Amino acid sequence: MKSRIYIEPPAPVARDLAISTRGLTKQFDRHLAVNDVDLQVAAGEVYGLIGPNGAGKTTLIRMLAAAEEPTTGEIYINGDRFLRDQSNPKLKQRIGYLPDDFPVYEDLTVWDYLDYFARLYRLREPRRTQRMREVLELVQLTSKRKSSIATLSRGMKQRLSLARTIIHEPILLLLDEPVSGLDPIARMQFREIIKTLQEAGMTILISSHVLSDLAELCTSVGIMELGYLVESAPLAELYRRLSRQQIILSALDNLDALTAELKNNPFVENCELLPGKNQVRVHFSGNPDDRATLLRSLVEAGISLTEFHCTQEDLETIFLKMGHQQVS
């Protein structure tokens, strides 16, 4: 009697995950750009991908967009698997991909540029014209529809590129460094558009070196280092685990009495005088009740406080701290 060989089928992927990868790896000759990445992004999230140059972010995004073949591993988009060596047209239709170096055709008008891409995605009239008007309104370029792209500012060109990326109504948006080189006003306009797209139900994965933008936009964050995904968590959890609580204090009187009193509190980890500001910053490990107790004890000690507010280390500080841990 012949024995049967049982091969366990792959575990099903939940359809509430917009992105799921298993063991995703990309090797260029001897360089391992992405190494065994298991990434999960829930539908409706704005997921921020951060890491230094060369960490593998762009290669990972290109594989998710089917612009790069993985060496090994699996990619699922809303539960459906990308099949290697196949064109995957239905899956690509669900994805909008904005690379960091996407060119705009400066000799075209804004309207003709969008019309070109709408036709590539086989949008038919009257839906094509309707959709072009919708995306122009969303990216605030309706008044520029007849303008030559060459006359647009860098921020306008980037918003036009985003309009091109969403013309076919994708459900997953992959943005690689979309605010690179933009001024603060242009970045703010871009952020507002991203928020609108998320509110409409789109899932967005965005890489950026502007961590303050990601902190404002993202629900979850992944940190890449040397091809590895070293951290992936909801932003709130990341703050809770890795961001130390800080309290900024000011007093009318000499700060010596304030610092002396602070050092008596068991939850105060260290005191730091802020140069030129007549302020003290402490790292505080207690909970809100402990903060209230600290404030009460300072008042009862006769210290004339003019400022007492709690902050947390920001995303940039967390990232730099994690990078230092990886190096050490």
C-alpha cells in the first residue's frame, strides 16, 4: 500500500487585510534589499513606512505594486494572491501607485494628462469625464484644467500626479515619498487630500522622511532597517511602548527649589534645565493620577508654577532611538 504525502495548503488570508505578505524577500545579485518581511495592513488604514535610505522601503512598495518581482514570498491584496510571472490585471486595477520619481508630461495640459491616463485605464464616457472632474476638484486643480503642466508649481504637479494615481478608483494607494521637496504649505495640502481619501474608505501605505506628517496621518507605522521590518504596530501602541512621557515646568522663583522638589518624586526619572527658557523638562514614568499628585505636592511646597504640561517624545525621537538600538 502506497503512503500518501500530505501537503498542507497555505492558510487563508483574511479579506479585511488590505495587504498581507509572507516571507517577502527581494535579492539583487548579492544585495538583500528586502528580507523575509511579514507585513499586515488592515483595510481602511493609513500605514506609514519609515526607515533610512537603503532600508528597503521603495523595493517593498514596488513589489506590492507588482512593479517588481519578489525573489521569494507571497503577496495578498484584499485576500487575493499576486501570481508570479503573470500580469495580475484585476489586482493591479485595485492599486494606485505613485513612485517617488514619476514624471509628468510638461507639454500637456492638466486635462489632457488626466484624460490620457483615464483612457489607459479604459474609463468610458460619460464616466471618464465625470471622474476627471471629481479628482481635479479633490486635488484643488479645477481652475488649472486648461493650464500647461510646465506652468504648475512643484506642489501642483505632485497633486496632479496623485490625481492620475486615483483616476481609476483604486482601493489601495501606495505612495513612495510623495511630499519630498515640497514646502510646508504644499505638504499641508497633500496631507488634507490623504485624509479625505482615507475618510472615503481607501487604504493608504505611505513612505516618508517627514515623520511629523506621518504622525499626523497614520494609524499604524512600520520601521524598516537593512531590509527587515523591525517594527510594525498601531501608532498609539508605539507611543505607549516606546515614547517616554515628558513634563515641562516653569516657576516664578528660582528653579533650584523646583528641581530639588522634583527629585523627591519617585516617578521623576531625570531633570533637565532648558537653556534660555527658564524651564525644566522631566521624564516621568507615572500615570495621570501620579501627575496630579506631583502637581499638588509642588503647589503645597510653595513653588509658584507658571507652567505644567505633559508631552510625549515624538515619532522622530522614537525612530532615532530605535535606530540607535539597532546599531548598538
